[in-house]
Amino acid sequence: MTAVPVRRLALLGGGFSIDDDGLLDEWVLGRAGASRPKVCFVPTASGDAAGYVERFLAAFAPRACEPSVLPLFRRELDDDALRAFLLSQDVVYVGGGNTANLLAVWRVHGVDRLLCEAYDRGTLLCGISAGANCWAAGSHTDSFGPLTSLPDGLGLLSGSVCPHYDTEPGRRPSYRAAVATGGLAAGWALEDGVGALFTDGVLTEAVTRTPRAHLYRVEPDGLSAARERVLPCRLLTEGK
């Protein structure tokens, strides 16, 4: 009997783009399920910003992995090659930027469907900021300027996601209001420094690179407000 692949995705509140210690990136690689995983960086949300790509390659080239980059603004692969490339990856790591633009570009190129297929085949999907938002059914985003709700994600994770819960002004009250009023379904709020792993849609591991950062479950309280529950996170340390 053929084993059914385990479907996994990770929401990141940090990584190579904002942290110097590499703890969250090492944590991701440790969950890839391969001794030398293939890791594809997808910088669509930043418009394939060259500096972002350079930071990724500088961070991952020295590690025990095979890093690569998928550009879409100057696409190099035809449909067949694009599918083969994405489905060959052990990890797809999506960068931050504009969530709405990210989703729109993916849909034009069919990348949304390919990532769903990769997820079903066992590829670990992960990302920071917009790269965390995109996996959920809905998200809290500044893609349109002011903070607002975007109920238009890939839906691989039910509910909603809010990144930068502690570091961007207005994030916390705005997300709580969206959940309280039904603008967004109950979901997960990440402070910067946190990583959350979901297996078949269920939270199976939560970590943090700093004791000050937390993961929250935010739900409507039935009284026109929202309640948040702090979830335990394991503190990451060098070499573990």
C-alpha cells in the first residue's frame, strides 16, 4: 500500500530576511524530511527584488541544502518545466511583500495550483509575512495601504493569519476587530520571532527564537469582541 504523504506548512515570524541568528531557518530545514533538502525561494511578493534574492542565497548556500529561486516577473520556465521544478522541491520558502499581488501573479501563472499539488505530495510550504498569509483562507494585510482583511488565500490552512502581531502599529487591534466582526475567520497571530508548523491543518509544533515572542489563537468571543489565547512555544537555541 502506498503511503499517503503528510501535508505540512509553516508560518514564520522571522528568518534570513530579518534575523541574524538563522534559528528559524535551521528549524525549517530540520523539518524538510531530507538530509540535503532542495529549498526553493519564491520572491513574488517583493516583485522578485534582487536584494531579497541575494540575501536568501547568502543565507542558504552555506547550509546543508540545495537552494534555488523561482522568478516570475521574468519567467524562465514553460508550464511543464515549472511544474517539474516545483514538484521536485522539498521546501518552498515564500518571501514577504504584498500578499494581494503575490496571489494575483501566482494565479496568472498557475503557481497557486502547483503549490497545492506540491503540498498534497508532501512538500513543506513556508514563508514570512505575505509568505505566511498566502497559505490561509484569509489574512490580515496592508496590501492595499491601510490594514484590512483579505479573504482570498489558497485555503491550505483554514481560518486566517496575522503576521507582525507585535511589531507593526495597529496590527493587534485591527486583526482582533476583523475576527470579532466576522471580517476574518478565527485564526493565528504571529509575533516576530515565532514559527508554527501545521500538519494536515493541525498545529503540531510552535517555536520561538526569543522568549518575548508568542503565537496566539484569536477567536470571536460571541459578545462582539475577540479573545486571544497564548500558545506554548519551544525556545530555539543554537544547534537545536
